[in-house]
Amino acid sequence: MKIQKWSSRKLFKAGTARDGWWTSKHMVEQLKEDAIGLFEALHPNCVAVFLFDNSSNHGAFADDALVASRMTLNEKPWPLSEKFQFRDTVYISRSTDMEEVQSFYYEKEIKKRDKKGNLKTKKVRYFKGIRKILEERSLWIGHDLEGKKWKLHCGAPDRVNPICCALHFLENCPDFKNQKSVLEEVIITSGHIFELYPKYHCECNWIEMYWGAAKREARLKCDYSFKSLEENIDSFLDKAGDLAHIRRYFRRSMDFIEAYSRCTDGREVVQEVKKFVEKKYLSHRKVRVPSDLV
């Protein structure tokens, strides 16, 4: 998307001695500063559907998100300088059946003598710990189904057995289980729709076709030097992102999605996909040559 010099495209030089590595924070900045604003300026009163690859970057949580794996089992000093500062949450009380607000921190007075021997009181900010969090909700069990004492983490795959350990038990509480990624939070807060492409199915993701077309343009018109690539990358992306091409990529992805939706068996899917993937040549030993290679 582009309006004069305002573009949603970001040129990022990845590497330790360059711009570093692309993370979810860069993605959030791009959304907030450019992509969402540009869409709303180009398409007022419309709702955008933002589609993302199913990668770890796109599934990352905010620093204040409810993520049990970032928490300790027992209480611990937790100054404001700590990276993760968990937001307050709301849960349904078992005793009243009403919503209650829960904070994860409290202040504790610590008495300590200074160098001169004088006793001084200092307020220290503490994180409650998973045990205390569950106790406040009347949910602390303390042992698994076999009677073994709860550890912080049992080492088993996530959420296979929610009563196996304290961490998995807290993860399965509704407020933690429904925690959204930072990208989803930003997009939903802006009034738009967030979706992730399915894992391991790049054929359903038309962005992959766009990247492939852009790489093809680069191979055809670049002298394979970094300087040449840097100077021409915008034109390569623009050529691959022509509206007619984008529509064709989208239709191809939808063909795969519809084939998967209609069929209930893997063999049926193969036969359905063959209809639009395979090309039939009617003439003998004659293969079509792309026009840009002639």
C-alpha cells in the first residue's frame, strides 16, 4: 500500500552488523505506524483482513501478556526493571460465581541494617508466583492424578494433561488460554480482522507465490550484486505485486483451500488438485515458453 511517499513497505537489512533481526516488535511498529493507517486512508469505513504466516514471530506475546511459562512457582522480588510485567486479569470466582480482578504483585516490607548498623525498612515489589495465584482462585491442587507433588513444569508437551503440573494447570485457565498474540491484539483493537495461515501448507498462502515472483524478477534483471539488488528491489516487488498477478495468486490459493474443504479423503484431494495443477499439452513435443523468456 502506498500514498505518495508513505508506504507500508519496509526495507530491513538483516544481520548482526546491520539492522539486527526482524522481530514481532518491528512487525507491531510497521502495523501501527504504516499498514493500518494506510489501509484506513485508502479504504475509509472498511474492515481489513490481515493474514500472517504461522511463524513464531507472528505468534509472539506482548511483554505484559498472561503467559504462564514466564512466571515462577513461588513469590519472587519483581522490580519494574524486569522485562515481563504481567497485566491485571479477570477470572470467575468459584465461591461467588462473579468476575473478580486479580493483580499479580504486592509490596512487602523488608527490614535491613545499613552500613552504620541502623535498621531501615524498605518496600520491595514481589511477584506472587503461580502457587499464590492459584490459591487466590481456590484452584491450587498441589498434586497430579497419581498423587505426585506438583512441580513448576513437568516437562511434558504443552497442555497434554492439564493437571500434570502448576504451569500447565494455570495455562488452561480461561484468561491464560484465551491470551492473544501481540499482533492480534493490535489489529483487533484497531477494529480489523486477524487471521493466521495454516501451518505446513504454503500452497494455501498466496504470499508465497508473490515472493516467488519477486525472486524470479530479481534473477532475470539483477546482476547478482548486493548493490544492484538494493537499488532495484522496489521495482522487483512492484512488478510481482501487480494487481492482476495478486488476483491470480489469490485464486490459485483459493483453489487449494476449496479442494481441501470439499474432499474428505487424501486421494480425493489429489484428484481434485490435479484439475488445476497439471497442464495438458495437445500437440506433440511442444512446450509453451513464457513470453518474457522469448
